[in-house]
Amino acid sequence: MNVEEAIRTRRSIGRVKQDPIERSAIERLLEAAAWAPSHHNTQPWTFIVMTGEGRAKLGEGYARVAAASMPELSGEELEARLAKERQKAYRAPVVIAAACSPSGDPCAVLAEELAAAHAAVQNLLLAAHASGLGAIWRSGDPMYHPLMQEAFGLSGEQRLVGFIYVGVPDMAAPEPKRVPPAAKTVWVE
């Protein structure tokens, strides 16, 4: 598959089978991610690959954030909700937490470091698609919460930029919906 085909045909695949994914396949995705551009070549990305019971790290992060946001709940009601939150980490056999770990380079701007980490995630998603794997980039409010950052041992300017769920697709790819580029382009001549 050439790069243009991968770009045009990649879709977020939110339902995957629980079949194990070989470590070498995940390493190829990470290798693709590592070739993302970064200003001053700072390469400010970090990946935490969770498989098996390692996904409990993410599940606990979800549970801690949920517990903090629902102080009115207690007892069985709270435990049921926390169990549901923990299960989110098990929606795929592999979950990769992608983080921006700014380089400390005095020429590097935080916004550019974050952009580089996001570009690395896009490379990873394209490589997963080209390999026949399904993947989805998840984020949302819990990912940005300080308790989730803490669950992954991040500090200072380090930030999570995505949870990438990876597995063998268990759904058809959704139909593409894109606004034509001409509708979002201004030519200055």
C-alpha cells in the first residue's frame, strides 16, 4: 500500500478482536512513529505499550479520574462505576499511551513538541492500517486529567497525547466523510 492510499483509506476502528498481536508488529508501528518530523529533531515522544494485565495501568487511571469526578457516589454504586471505567482499558489487546516528553532544548517550543508527538501518533495509525490492523486514537477529558498523568508517571511539561487501541479489526471501516480541500483552502498569489 502506498502512502497516499494509506492516508485515504485509514479509518478509526473502534471495535477489534481480542486476538493477541505479535510484539514485532507493534515494534514496527513504533518504528514508523519514530520517523515523525520534529522541530530541531527533538523527537519528544514516549510510548507506553500495554498488553495483557499491563492494561490495568490505564484502567486504574480511568477509575481514579472517575472517582474524583463523582464524590457523591459511594458503596456499590461507586464500585460498579469504577469497574466500568477500568474495563475501558480492555477494549483492545494492545493499548499504546503516547506522550509528549519535551526535550528541554531551549529552541524548542512546547506547541511544536506537542505537534511532533501528534505527528508520531498519525504515523503509528497509518502503519497499523498498512499492516492490516485496526486502530483508534482515543483521548477525551480523562486523558488530560492530572490523575491520569500521574498514573503514567508523567511530570512537569510531559503530557499524554493519545491512547491508541490496536487489534485485528472486528468491524467494517466506516465510510469516509471529508470536506473537499478547496472549501478550506485560500490561495494567495
